[in-house]
Amino acid sequence: MDGSESIDSVYALLKRGHFVAPLNRIEVIHKVSLGVRALCRSEYPVLATQDVLTLYLREKEILGRVLIRRDFWTLMDFNDAELNQSFGVQNLYFDNYKWSQVLWRRFVAYVEEYFPVAEHTHLLYGEYVQLIRSFSSFEQGTSVKPALPKAIRLHPPYGALMPSKFTQEPILLLKRWLLNFRGPLMLHKALVVNAGSAVLAFVTKLCHVPMVRGVDPRPRFVEACRKDAARSPKLSNVSFQVAEMFPDLTDGMDEGPRKGKYDLVVFYPDEEIVSALWDGENDPYAPTSQGYAGKLEAFFEAVGPHLVENGVIALCCTNIHALLFPDAPHPIEYEVKLNRRFVILDYYDAPARYSGKIRTRFLEPAIECHPQWEKKLRSEVWILHKTESIGHFGFIHGIPGAKPPNMEKWRTKTMGLERQKALKDHVRLMGGDWGDYKGRLLRMLQEQTEEPEDDVAESIRIALDPTYPGVLAEGARKAVEAGEKEKQEFHRSVALEFCDCSPREAFRRRSF
């Protein structure tokens, strides 16, 4: 095309299966891309929720025929070094002077790494645009706010889809849950499945989980994640590994008292939201369901051996699957209610605050947020644990007769410091001196004196000495046993003294 063709005629060619490419200017194919997208959306209006998928598939088919020459640097408006001018989306990311003098050569070398010119005559125009965006992330880094701090910039490779504002919302829910429950649940080792751009792995690490490992089947992604982790001291303990879904099981992981390896396994199954719904029609785990349910089924099948006995699973997701397929069973609820391999420990959800376009898989068109969705879209976090560990979490579930968790096992240093701070404030509120109580307690612990303590000193000793509750419990047990023994002795003496009559009858005889 040289730019003289009308958009309507080009759209008709694309619908008949023809491919189009520019003759000598990038601006021509850019206008075609925008025009055919607008015509496609006017031809397939979104009047109901199900029309979203129809428009998505048709737009994906049409845009898959809009091409650009692989030797794009020969096009007239790609770069003008004399006038420092160029046409393209690179002007949104780079300074025009720097691009026209230096960066365009780096960009050509960057594209050669993924699409060698000897093997490709054309590229999809969508691929060309995404290559420029990925090159910007490669050169300058990309911030992911508010999930990650502004100081942390990621450098994902080509093919990595960065979380949008909407897809960050489940991550923010997980972040809030981890900050509240990482300490009480003693989550020390975490595994992030399908790490992708490593946003979820870095968020887990910044929530003070000591050891985090990300797993992804794409070696380029793993290499980029390792480099991003090495750039920040806060992320130095995050490791990454190439694996299909889970790392290989090592010897001894399924034996012994600590089965598995990880206290927490994190999975974001619909980070690439809508396209995953159409994948996996022949999935071996869920052959009759869509790809989203198949991904979850494969995850539930394989996650068990990697969890410790009392480990938990965190699933970040949205309710888009339920909106698009209202008659299909919810994959997570189906697992809990029918397969019964896992039990719901906690659940967070929140209305979606972002109602713009919903980004899908890399290179695929975005989806308009239908007005009916704006009030229905929700982000969710599901926390599950294995059915075998129901005894450990029984008190949380409210099961009758379940014992509360062992505080010596569940407490952490942070919780101990908070308790000490509360006790210190309580002593001062009562008019006491914290230094006197603390010094007295330390002397008592050293001398093991039997001097009785007042309530404040006893509470401080409980906070500072984790074994003291056991001492109190042992003393209470001995007191109860002594009382029971005294009671039995009393009944035995009564039985020996009043052999032939009851105590009441003996009392009556004595009275008369």
C-alpha cells in the first residue's frame, strides 16, 4: 500500500483473507491498523457480555493480517538523522534526537535477536509496536506501581506482558493478606508458579517472606528476572528456575516429617486473562473445559508434593471467567467442593477500581470493558490448604473441639516485640516502672525464687520467657491432681468410717 487506498477497501481485503503491508511509509500501515480496528468494532458492536468474545476473536483475526516489512529501517519515515525526525510509537518512549542518532541502531540489533532478517520477510504490525515497547523496557526499565516501589524498575524481555492497572488489583490483595498473615502462619519459603515478569515474586519478597523462588518455562524470562533481582539489594534472595510448572522433586521431599519444601505456593492463573479462556481445548487434565480451568486443574494435580504439611496456596484471579461463562462451574469452587483435595482457609475480594480496556495476551487486542461489567468486575485472592492439615487449622475453621494453635510454635519475634510494647504501655498506665518490673523479673529468672508474683510481673515474665506458660500449666496440673487425690482420700475415709449406715443416718442417731 502507498496510502492512496481507502480504509473501507483495505478492510474488505482483510476480511477476504488478504495480507497488507506498506510500500514505503510506516504512517500508512499505522493508519490502516487504527482504521480497521474501528471498523471491526462498529461491525461487531458489544451489546451483551457474550459479544465481547466475538469482537475479540474477530479483531484478532483481522489484525493478524496487517504486516510491516522486516527491513523496516529502509522505510522513508522510520528515521531521518539529518532532521532528527521519525514516525512511530517510539516517539512516546524516547527523545527524538537520541532515537535518530543512536537508539535506532540498537533497536535494529534488538529485533535481530528475536526475528532474524534472514528468516523473516515481514512482521505483524502489532509485533513491531510491541518490539518498540519491549525495547523501551530493555533500555529504560518499567515501573510497576503501586504493586512495586517506584525505585524498582523491571527490564522484561520481548514477550513479557506487564501487569496493567486491572491485573495488579489481585496482586495488591495478596500483598495485603501477606502483610497480615505471613507472621502468624510462619510463611518462610514461597514458590511463585509461572513467574513471568517476576512482579508477583518480587511482591512476595517485599512482604518479608525470607526465601522466594520463581518458576517459569521460558529461559529468556528467567534470565531477565535474575538480572532484575540482582539490581536491587531488597530482592537479592529471590531465585528463579526454568521449569514447566513446578521444579523437579528432589529425593526426600515426599518423606519425613517435613514433606514438601514450600510453606506458600502462589499462582496467578489468568494474568493473561481472556486468551487463556480459549486455550487448552485438548488439555490432558481437563479435556472438556476451557484452558483457564485446565490450568487450574493441572496446578491442583501437581502442587501437593511441593507443599509442607501445613502449607497454604494463594490463588490470585478475577471473576472474568464467571462473567463470560456464567453456566460453567467455578474452577476453584469445583476443586474444593467435588475433588476435596483442598479447603478454603481465607478469601479476599474487592470491586475492580479500573474500568478501561482489559489487556489480554501479548500481541493480542485489548478488550473493551462492557458497561455491564463495570459494577460486576472483582479481583479475588483464594487461600487454600490441604485437606490433610484440617486438624492444624481446625480452630480457625471453628470446628467444635478443635484446639487453638500452639503459641510457642506460631509466635514470631515481631509478635513478641509487639506484646512487650503493649505490656510496657500497660505497666506505665498502672503507674508502675517498667525498669523495676523488668529487673525484678530477670532476677527471679536467675534465682528461680518461689516468691509469689503480682499480675503485672507475671504477665511480663510470660512475655519474656516462652517456657513460663508451660511452668504455670504444670503447676496448675499438679494442683488439680492434688485436689483430686484429696477428694478421693476423703471419700475413702468416709466409706471406711460408715460401713453399716450412711453418714446422714449416723448423724440422726447421734442427735437423738
